[in-house]
Amino acid sequence: MAERSGSSPDTGERAAGVLAPESVLFEDLDVVGFGDAVAQVLRAGATRPAAPARAALRLAADLARVPLVAAGHWLGADVRPLVPPDPKDRRFADPAWDGNPVLYGLRQGYLAAARFAREVVAAADVDPGTALKASMVTELLIDALAPTNLALTNPAVLKRAFDTGGASLARGARNFLDDLVHNGGRPRQVDTRPFQVGRDLAATPAKVVYRNELMELLQYEPQTERVRANPMLCSPPWINKYYVMDLAPGRSFVEWAVKHGRTVFAISYRNPTAAMSGTTMDDYVVNGPATALDVIQDITGADTIDIVGLCLGGALTAITDAWLRQAGDDRIGTLTLLNTLLDYAEPGPLGTFTDRRTVDRIERKMRREGVLEGASMAGTFDVLRANDLIFNYVVSNWLMGQDPPAFDILAWNADSTRMPAAMHSFYLRNLYVENKLAAGTLEIAGKVVDLGAIKAPTYVVAAINDHIVPWQSSYRTTGLVSGPVRFVLSSGGHIAGIVNPPGPKAWYEAAPGDATPPADAAAWRAGAERRTGSWWEDWSRWSDEHSGPEQDPPRIGSDRYPVLGDGPGDYVLG
């Protein structure tokens, strides 16, 4: 392995905190319409120039006062900064930003200019969606122009260059050239070299017991002498690869379930090519979870199968359950929905990118190409979290000569997938734009799906810092299904809230007892208790109550569905 050069140990965790499978739903700035939004703001400012003029006068006054304020601060006078810096902004953590008058003044000028840009956008008389898109572009430009992104105006970079005799700058130049040639000119977020799928990731022992054109089905080997009667199916998102549910030893929800007496199966979706452009949401239901249930029932002989669904896989799980129950098929037992959105009325920041005009643009692009490429789709979310996912690495990789961190979640996120055009278009238009699933008007394979048909116990997990599936929106699931629901609020974000093994930092909130959740999310939280530990532990106790008696583990595979190979299978490598 190449020599590492001192990446901060929490860099990967900070970046992972803003990642999510849905981050690749949207492709690029032109498709999303950021350029149009900025143009509308500029036209609005030209039409009504009073507010921009006031902001410009304030900026001019601020810049004129910067030298005096910086000098006064350096001499020890009690001078208030023109724009107080955010104490949580890690970019300006080096003491030189306060102790050096030149750097102090530079920071003040930058913060004043940033305030000016935000005021101009906020004053524009445009619709809320346009205003939000323009604000996002403005924040990107503000982040890009930060003085910390230049070597000569970043004291931490200068100190490291001095300490290493310039070697850090040479390594940074090497990293920049490598990224320019091999990574589309973007700084790498992760060092993937230490990770190999099947060895370090997706490593829980399993066998492939079924394969069709859409998915492989894995059956995990038992690790306890006795198991619960109900087998469990893991339904992952079709965006990114399944092994976020089986991330790494000690950090794998699948491993946790297997070690706690569950017979676990997992779907691993194929990475679609242009030849699969016509694959529909109906195909994903029928040839995904519904077919997996048939295979699991043949192998185990179980009458009831529990399902755990993650984010988009959770939505597909709920759709499948309701669809089957409406046809008189009640094989599905409990549902566990992890950071899942079923009511898209308030989808959080991603709602900005699902207006009808944006979806029309995405559909036109997909019709030309057949799929939406994972590598290109990931760029949009990086832009939205530019400090954490772009400029953080510009500084550490290119200016300070460090290698990106080796972090399992980031390695998984970099293992991107594509999206079939027909399915993706259906999903965006019917769920995000028209919210048909919550309205009870979504049609799948000839049936209108009614989530009220779900009557078995449901365990819903949301994450407090999830900006992809806001926990309040996830909470609405409690009012959509008919069976008893246990709602749990986890620490962490969209992914770290799920990759949440027990540890000293983990916590979750849950209501005492098994009371019916109130209609209002705020009312639920007011009555919830904060508990140390991971929701994994709470889920295990809940799961044991609903997953049947203990019995001997079933065989791996069956006569009809023999073992096809070792896990993690072939599709995960595509």
C-alpha cells in the first residue's frame, strides 16, 4: 500500500455524514436548472435594483472599514468584527486567522462579500423553487472563493509546506494531476485501495441461491445454533450497491442480524446497462422482492417472511407488501423501514430538484442514453455539499499533499451504479412530483397500491441529521400503514444513522412502551426518551417478539434453487 500522508481521522466521517443513495438521483447543473435560476435572480435584481443597491453600499462600507477593524483587533482594542465568523466553520480554525492582521482582514472581507451575495439572492422577487436553486449556486460560489482554497492564503497549508520542506506541495501537485487525468478533475474523496468487496466490504459469509436478469439473491450462512422461524429479506436501494446493509465486519447490519439468530437473505441488484433502459418499476416489484419471497419460501419452508428495506428499497418494500396483500398474499410478516420516505409531500432539499421542469429535462436526457450514469449523477450532490465533499479535499489532497481517507462508507459510495430510464422516470414523476404513493393512487402491475393494506407490525427508523429523508417526513409513515408501528429516531445522518453499531457515541430516541404514535411528529418527540446505545439493539428486542419461535437453521439453497456461487456474487462487481 502506498504511504499515507496524515489525513484527519474524522475527515471520512464528516464527509460520510452528508452522503446518501438518493444523492445520485439528479444528474448535472444544466439538467437541474441552476443556470436558469441564477439568470432569473439577476433579471429580478435589474428590474428592482433598490435592494441590490443597498447591499452593494453595505459591502462597500464594510470593505472600507476592514483595515481599521483588522488593525484594531491586532492592537488589542475591543473591536467587534464586521461579520462574526461561524465558530463551527473548520476552514478558519487555525489560530493565525485571529492572530495575523492580514489574514484577519482577509477573512472579514470574504465574509462581508459572502453576506452581500446572499442578500442579493434573498431580495430577488422569484418563486421559492428558483430562489432556493439560486441560493445553492451562490453558496457554491462562496465556498469556491474562500481564501482557504488557495495555498498562499491558507496558514495551515503554509505551515505544512514549511514543516515538510515543500514536500507537501509536491505531493499535492501529484494528487492534482492524477485527479485531473483519472477522476474528471475532481479531488478524490476516498482511498479505495484498502477495500475489496467480499474481503473488507460485503464480507459476511453468504451464498448466491438465485439469479435473474434484475437481481441476485444471497442467503447468509447461520452463525447461531438456533434461529427464529421467520426468515428475513433485506431490500436495499437500487441506487448504489446493496452492501451498505452489509458494510464491513463490526459495522454490518446483516452481520448483526445473523449473529442475533436471524436467517437473512439479501437482494443484490444488477448494475443496469442501456440494454435495460425499458426496465420498469413493475419489473422491480415483480422480479425483485416478490420473486425473492418465492425463493425464500421454497428454501426455508416458512409461511411468513420479514422484510427490512432501506431508503428507496424501503419504499419498494412497502409497495410490494401492500401490492401482495391486496392480492390476498399475506406471506410478508413485519416490515422494518430504514430512512424511508413514503409520503413525498415534504421531501427535504431533494424536493428542489423534482419540479416538473427538472424531471422533464432528466427524462429527455435518459431517453437519449437509456440510463442515468452513476458517476455523472454523483456530481450534483457534491456541489450541494461543496465544503465537505469538494473543497475539503481540494485543501487536504491538493494543497496539503494528503491522501484521501480510507473510509468504508465513502468506498461504498464511490462504487456507483446506473439507473434504468423507464424506472427512474416513473419513480421521479409518480412519487416525488405527484406523491401518488401516499395519496393511494400509485398503480403497480395493474393494481392501485393502498398502504393501508399493511397490517403487520412495522418498525420505522429515521435519523436526526438526515437531510435526504427528513425524520418528520419519515414519521408520516406511522399514519399510512394500518398495523402497529414503533418509530425510532437515530443519531447520525442518512447513512451513518443506518450504519450504526453499538458504541459510546450512539444514541436513539423512542417512545416508552408500545403506545400508538401520535399524529404529529413534534408531539411524538416531546414524549420520547433518549437512550444510549444503537437502535440495532432496540430492533433486535422488537424483532424477537415478532419473528416466531426458535428452530434449527434451514439448509442453504434447495433442490429447486441450488447454490450458484459464493457471496457477494457477481452483480455487485458490475
